[in-house]
Amino acid sequence: MTDEKVRPPVDEDAVRLYGEEFDQRPKDFFQRMRREHGPVVPVLLEGDIPAWYVIGYREVNHVTGNPGLFARDTRRWNAWDMVPENWSLLPFVGWNPSVLLAEGEDHQRRSAAISDALDAVDRTELGNSSERIADELIDEFAGDGEADLIGQFADRLPPLVMAELFGVPDAEVPDMIRDVQYVAGSDENAVPAHQRLQELFRGLAEARKARPGPDVTSRLMEHPANYTADDLRNDLLIMMSAGHLPTGHWIGNALRLMLIDERFAVTLQGGRGSVVQALNQVLWEDTPSQNVIGRFAVHSCELAGRKIRPGDMLIMGYAAANEDPQVQPSAHDAGVGNRAHLSFGHGDHGCPFPAPELAEVIARTAVEVLLDRLPDIELAVKPDELMWLPSFWVRRLAALPVTFSPATVSHRGV
């Protein structure tokens, strides 16, 4: 029998999971948490709402690998009566009938459909589309000799590619990009932006049901999983947000690493050999997906000596787990193929096949095209002047200003 849920008390040692150190110096924050609290940390979210922050690599794997004990449905949470209506984290915690929060057979059915729809994407066509869009974006600033590679390139490329994959009308793309960013920002704009995105994807699902096309949305509507338009609306929002933001930040964080790290100097001089290494290494060092409000205890249990109550929230600290000294690879090993990081999640609710592969095609193509077009690119400020935007969810630079020799407009494919 499931234990009765009891409203969680605030632990006297609880740490606020926000602030300057958490945003700008997460490695220092993780080290301090591990030293002072161990692999499972009592924390307070915005509004001083209590939760557990799981930062041990072994413990994250244990929680994500045991859905019968640590479930995904947010309705299990024992602190709902503490949550205000306008809580900025509500878009990530409020229950909705999506694949993200589904459990058991329902989750397996929808996850399999998503994998099938994504696996039908032609990788060569995806690479060609990513290259074309990268060239178009670079054309906008190539002649200037300077650019912000976050706002003008990394943030814009993945959603443009994904909009084509999912069949989002061109006129809807700018608002979609804006609202996905608002939701990730976890501020007063998050809740209304989330509502607008739901309406956008409801309309897309209904349009593709009436008139299918060669896109992921249509394949999902036609899949034997028997999606309804409402179910698909929620899953499309999850898929777009989970693909758009992390992939863009993956590109931006990898470009930062390549610009500040001498190991990648040869790549910036025109070679491509270490682009894949840089992309993999940044998943260990500055993964875009930092944290996930992820699991809720089904029963009373212990985790790393902590007494977990039924309904307690456990936050998966993927970035912190990647920093766990027990598994942290050497700098060389991280870049040459060690993919044991948790940047794509783990377990049944990890990033579904083949989403990580498709994201890598987009990210690798973006970086390679940029280096081909602007081979003498340099950072325009000192590395320690680069700032990270505050976000509970993602690791994202505010800007990545660079300079380069002005280049001509591309004529590839003309």
C-alpha cells in the first residue's frame, strides 16, 4: 500500500537552489554541496519550497533507473499546497498529459512513437538543412567583422531546423522561439509563454491531422500509438523545448570552449578534427541540461542516508553528477569518446533514441560551417568577462562576442 503523503518540513540545513554562485560558478557550488551535504542535498526552490537535489552520479542513476520507487507523475508531489499560482517553475512541474510525465504503458507507447517518428528523419537531409540555415544566418553578419554568436547564431539555428522538421509554419517560428526562451528563463513570463506554446502546438496538431505532410508531426498523428490532437500538443511542446534549447546551448557552449581552450586552436585555423571532441567534452564540463525536476518518491525510502518521504520531490542534478569525482574523466578522455555523461538523462525518461544523434548532427554541422566560413574567428572580450544567464534548467551564455575578417556572402547551393 502506498504511504500517505505528508507535507514536507523544511530541513534546517536546506540550501537555496538559486543565486550568484549557482548561476555563475556551478562547479564551485557543486563541490561545496558535495563536501557539506554529500550526494543528496536538502534544498529550497524559489518561494522556499523544499526538495532534494541529487548530485551523486550513482544516486542519479539509481533514481532514474527505478521508476517503481521514484515516479514521474508530478501529481504525487506532497508540497502542492505550498505552490503559488504564478510560480515561475510551474510550467515544468504542473501536471499535463504529456510523454514527459506519463508512466508505465502510456509512457512506453508514446515514447516508442516519438522514437519511430524521429528515426524516420533522413540524416543527410538534416545535415543539408542545418548547413543551409547556418549559411543563411552567417550571411547576415559575415560582412560585419563582428557578431554575437549566441543571439545571432547558436540560439537561432536549432529552432529554425526543428521548425522545418516538425512542419511549423514560417509565420509562427519567431513567436515560438521567443516563448520557448521565456519558459526556460523561469520568470514572470514563463507561465503565459507556456500557455501560448500549448495553443500553437494544438493548432499544428489539428492542421497536420487534416492535412498530413512529410514531417515529424504528421508521422506522429499517423502512428499506431493513436495520438489525439490534445495529446500531441503536449508532446510536441516537450519535444520542441527539449530539442531547441539544449541544442542551441550545446552549440554556444562548445564554441566558447573552442575559443578559450588552446587544445582546439588547430580547429579554429580551419581543421575539423576536434569539433566532435569539443562537443563531447562540453557535455561533461558545461552541459546545457543542468537540472530536471524529475522524480517523486512513491514510498518512504532512504537515499544516500537521507530519509525520503512519500511524495518528496527529487531534482536530478545532471551537471553536478557529471562533476562527481568518482566518474569525472580526464580532460583527454572526455573529448575522445567517453559518453558516460548524464547530459541526455538516463532510464525510461532519458532523451529518446535517436534524439541525441539528431541533435549532434545539427550541432556539429553548425560549428563546422561557422569555422569554414570564419576561420580566423577570435573572442572579442576576455574569457572571464563572459557571463552565464541565470536559469535553473540550462547552462547558457548571455552573449559570445567575436571578431573575424569580414567575409563574403555564401553561394553554396545556388
